[in-house]
Amino acid sequence: MVLLAKIAIVVVMLGIIASLGSGLVFLMRDRSQSRRTLNALTVRIGLSVTLFLLILLGLATGFIEPNGSPLGAGPAG
């Protein structure tokens, strides 16, 4: 199950990067009144909010555990 959560996070992150890239391409190519750039960036925002909520849900349910702080670890020896 933890592997499934990691795969879901990676897939959503790749979707965010793909949407950002397509928005850049549409911005450079479309010189007219096209809404493709706006649509691509809207998808990116939706995916980013989804990723944020998935991470919060995973932390709240204990499915995802945060790493400890290296500052409070003390000396290694």
C-alpha cells in the first residue's frame, strides 16, 4: 500500500510537470486568443491541489510518516 501511495504521488507530480510544459508550449506557439494556455495551467493548479491534499490525508491517517529532524539527532559517535 505504501508503494501504491508513492506511485500515485510520482504520477501526479509527472502530470504537473507535463501540464506546465504544455502550458509553456501553448504560450509560445499560440499568438491568438486561444485558451489552451489557461486550460493547461488550470489543470496544473488542480493537480497541485490534489497532490497537496493527498499528502495531507496520508499524514493525517498515518499512511505517510515524516522523517525525523536531523537537528535533533545528536552526535553520531
